[in-house]
Amino acid sequence: GDRFAAGVATSTDVVVAQVAMLENELARTRALAAVRLAEEVLRTGEPTEIHRELNSFERRIVHMAVSEIEGVFSESVGDGPVKQIRILPAGAGGGDDSEQR
């Protein structure tokens, strides 16, 4: 199915393997992009954003993928049903009005 394993992955390679098992091509594409951006955040220590507007399904997939990677977290940014996602290093403060995952 389209579910991630419970718990926190110790390596982004584990998450990439989980992403490859997703049946939905859009979910795979969004999750893989999120993992790559999370790797960048881990490497640089700097937050980054997905520079495209995502619907609720796409955001859920991205939040799920990022939540599996130790050392980073994600939050939705923007108003309305279509938002962008910011990926931050763990310990970085999120806004009060954000959807943190």
C-alpha cells in the first residue's frame, strides 16, 4: 500500500526505498523530491521550500516522507487550500499558524 513504515529512519536511503514502493506516481514524485530537499537541509543546516503550490494530498505525502527523516521537519506555508511546504532542520522554530508535521 501507500504507507510509510512506522518510526524514524536513520538514513534517507531507507526513506527512498519506502518511497519507491508507493503505487501512486505523483506520490512517488513528491515524496522523492521531499527526501532530496531534506538531504539538502541536513547537509547545509539551512531551511528550504518546495517552490510549487501543493494540494492537500501532495502536502500529506511530503509531510509523511519528511517526518521519517531524523533531523528535519516540515511545515505548510500559505493561505487557502493550496500551500507550499518549508523543510527545516530540527530545532528550528516554526510559525504559530503553520501545519507542523
